[in-house]
Amino acid sequence: QVQLAESGGGLVRPGGSLTLSCAVPAHIFTANYLTRWYRQRPGQQREFVASAAGGANIRLPASVADSVRGRFTASRDNDKLLYYLQMNNLTPEDTARYYCYIPHLDVWGPGTQVTVSS
């Protein structure tokens, strides 16, 4: 069974930055499946945040939700076999549990909590 593992969450003040990581098994990473970041804010449904460029056999551009455009960036490190979500200028509305997800395999990680508070 494929397991994803997010890390890098924590408590940050408004205006701060965090970088989340998603560890993917090597054979899954090299298959280059599209990997997306989602979040679930308190009392709300899980929502799409961003995805890095790539995807198996399909060159998809990076994409990002309107709510985080200009502040969040998704990327991947082919040497470290990690996906990243760089989050800048965080606001309390970004408080959520953040997940990485591979649609082709329908696999979710357990998530990592991000809390933005002064």
C-alpha cells in the first residue's frame, strides 16, 4: 500500500512562512504521477490548494487555487524525492490541515497541521 507522509507544519504568526514536504515512495515518485496539495480548514470541506508541474505522460503546468495565488507555490525535488508547498504571507484563514494527494492512485497522506495565529 502506498503511503505518503507530509511534514513541516506548525504554529506560525501572521505574515510568516512555512514549507511543507510530502515524502513519496521512490517508485511512485519516479512514475511522475500528478501530486496535489489540499487543505481542510476547521468546519469546511477539503479543498484544492496547489499542484506542481508534471504528471505521468502529461506535461501539466503548475496550478494554484485563487485563494492562495501569489503566496503559495508547489514544487518537487527530483533529488530528494519530495514534493513541497512553499507558503508565504500566511494569514489566520490559512489555518488548516494540509494533505498531499495522488489522484491516479487515490492515495492521501495523513496530513500536517498548520496554525496561523499571533
